[in-house]
Amino acid sequence: MSRQVVKPSRSRDLDGGGSGDAYMERLLKLIPGETVAMYLFLQGVISSGLSGDDNQLQIWLWAIIGLLAFGNIFYLKKYQGVTDFTQILILTLAFFVWILSIGGPFVYFGWYAPFMGSVILGLFTFFIPLVYTGPSVGGNG
């Protein structure tokens, strides 16, 4: 099964009828679960190794975020069958939104408050599948 979102043949797709992905399928395909899981694992390892050294921790967390965001592109193309650049961009942005909701290195910014990430994550996750319906079946964007 490909993770590529495919445009429904009908504009009213909430019932899942017709070909293409219904809202719930798009919702699930637009959550970067594997990348977030890898980040959480690495954050735990790095945090336990650098406890008490916030400067080093920030550097490592940003490096891991950058590496995973870049690696996410190849992972989606090679192993998940995603060919649409827009979907890859959305999933990469979603990765940053999830990290914001978790806190990550954002907690070191003066403007950051934990509720912000949760609100942004909820809105992003709800609205993106409504806005992005994917390329037409057999299309590439």
C-alpha cells in the first residue's frame, strides 16, 4: 500500500465513496509517524547523555531535526511510494509541527509556550486533509 494521497473522484469524499482517498485516509497518510517516532527515540538518547548541558542539547536536537527532515524526503519517496512534491512538503512541515507540539528545542525560545504547539498541531492535522486532496489517480500533481 502506497502512502501517496490520491484525489477522490468526488468533491464530497467524507463518506469514503468513489476512488481516491477519503478524508480519514488522507489524515492518516499526512501524519509523519515514523519520523516523529525516530525523533522521540533520538531525543531521549541525546537528552539522557547531555543532561544539564542545555547548549549542547539544543545543538544536537536541531541537528537531528534537520537530518530527519532531510531523510524524511528520501524515506517517503523510496519506501512509502510518495511521488507528489506537495505531499512531501506537507509531511516535512507536519514533522516540524509535531516537534513544536512536543517541545523539542523550541522550549528554549522565549516566545514558546506548550499550548501553542498543541493548538497548531490540532488545527494543522484537522485542516490539511481538507485542503490537500492529492494528485488525480495516475497523475503526478
